[in-house]
Amino acid sequence: MREDTGVTPHGVSLVGKNIILAVSGGIAATESIKLARELRRHGANVFPMMSKSAEKVITPLALSWGSGVDVVTDWDPKMSQLRGFDGLILAPATRNTIAKFTHGLLDSPMMMALSAAVGSGIPTLFVPSMHNDLFDDAVTTELLSSLEELSVAILTDKPSEGRRKQPSVTAIVAEFCNMSNSRLEGRKRVAVTLGGNSAPIDSVRSIVNTSTGNTGWSIAEHLHRMGHDVVCIVGRTTREPSFSLPDVRYDETPEGMLLESIELANSTSEPEYWIHAAAILDYVPDYINGKMPSKLENWNIELTPTKKHLQELKEHVADSKRIGFKLEVDADEDAIFKKSMDLISANNLEAVVANLLHEVRGNSPTRCRMIFSNGVVKRIADLRGLCEAIEDLISSD
């Protein structure tokens, strides 16, 4: 049984990293318990610190439960706040704390930790939370500019209910993971195509496939957390990403997704890697303008093959590496291996992620298998394992 303060691992993007979680006295301090636990879910060792104002909002005991260790609130002879750390998050970052930091005030262990973090050059993220009238004030603007000059990253959310509320803990941790891991070697610019397609039959009806986009979103989110520069080309999905990714381009049609991909491939910042996780419609109907009458006894719809995206992109991505996806409804291991190797050979792919439909739906102990260009087959148990296997391949090249 997991101990009361334990968490369920969600990823490895902060494994072994010692992170200071500094909490100042805004009402958003109530979110710090969730934030500490989210950091730990991704492998971080959390070192919590609180200002005296924060103690008026939540108790150190509560934050200690969330972080799994005691909270630093006052000076101690060991000066533990100056120990070697791998990063720091200040959330919430009140205007008072920001002003004290930018003017060099060291009136608490937390303020000393903020200055030491910036001085040592470790990743430092401030998450301001305050009313709009304070956030939009010229003084706040000047303070935030001073933070940028000190190489402090700032994460804010859109205005809501007259306030700049703190972003979700998922978004905060994802942003911190990206800025922290972007310093690692082997980081790439990666394009991920995901989702399904929709093609109109007439003005009110359309043909769609069943892709949810979940696999593609999960891969993109993991790559972002691991510090890669991710661009998503998104078709039709049934869920949104769990946090805002920096570059997402939408088009539900097969032709539109292909044009978006070609434009990206021919841009000055073309991807070094492509993950082709989208389920592209193989056939589309001839479009009829208007609405076909609903009283027709029969309606024969003619379907036309679409362009194969892997093949069409081949000439545009000669300097990039690519991973394809293949879904089969009913095929044995030999058949799916042969089809995957043929796909690799025809399109110069590094690997193919081969799925059977019942595996995707969770009715198998195997989630998929990853078939590499050298013929090696790696069986993968779950979606998290797939995300990590793809990231390992990308970062090792």
C-alpha cells in the first residue's frame, strides 16, 4: 500500500532533480499542495519554502504533506536554501515578492533562495497571480521586465473574473519541465501529426474516422516536457491537450493537413523529426453542395482515394527523420511486421509504431510494437512506454 503522502508516477521528466517550490502569500498559495504533488509525479524531489504571508493562507503542515518533507519557513544555521538545486518555481509570485526580489531584499530564507537560484543560473520560473488592476499597472510591467532581464521565466494565464489566476498545476509543471530539459543534449524540433479527419458529403453531413487524438497528444506532451521544440498538426480530435502547447495548427481535412505539413517542412525552421500519428482518411466522398433530401430511398456515395501523406511528404523532408504509424484490425505478427517493414522501406522511415485495433482499445496486455528499420521489434505495454520509447529514439540520434 502506498503511504499517505505518496504519489502515482506520471513521467520521468524531472527524475532525480531537486526543485525548490517557493510559495508567497497570495490566495493561489492554496494550489501549492497540488503543485508539489504534480512535481513529484514527474520524479522531482521537492524542497518547499514559504513566506510568512503564505503561512496566513495555508499551513506549513499542509504543504509538508504535499511535498513529503518539512517546509522551510525560518532561518536555520545550515542555510539549506543555499544547497545545490536544479531549479526553482515561485508560485504564486505576488507583486510584493517580485518587488523585493528585483530590489535585492533578503529578509527571509525564501528571498535568499530566489537570489541564489538566479545567481547560480538554474532554471527559475515565476508564476504571477494578482488582480488585473495590479497586473496591468505600470509598476508591475516594469517589475516583470526586470525579471526577464535577469533570465527569470514568467508564466501567466489569460485574465478571468478580473484576475490573473494561477495556471493549472499541470501547465506549470509542463512549462518548468520544458525549460529545464531544453538544456539537455539531443533536443530536437519535432513535428507531430495527430487526430483523425472529416470530409463533407454535403452541406450538413460528413464522413469521419474514429481517431481520438489521444496517442498523438500524449506523445507531443511528453516530448514538450522532455525539452523538445514541438509543433502539432492536428485534425479532428475528441479531447484537447492537458496543457497549452506552444505551436498547434488545426485542419480537419486530409488535404488541409497535408498542406500544413508541406508548409512546415519547407519553412526556415523545418523539423528534424516527424511523428506521423494522425489517422488520415483513405477515402473521401465527392462533395454535394446543399442538403440531400432525407426522403431518398437509397443514396449511393462514391468515395475517392486520398493522397498518401507519408509518400507526398517524402520529397519535402529529405533531411528529416520520421516515425510512421500503422493500424491493423486483424493481422498476425508476421503480417504486421512485413507491412511495417514495407512502409519503412517505401518512405525512408526510422521506425513504425504498429497497432492492432483491440490493443489501442485497451483489450490486450500489449499496447503496440515499435518496429525499427533494422528489423528489431520492441513490444510496448502502455502509452507511457510508447512516449518514452519515441523520445529515447529522438534524443539519441
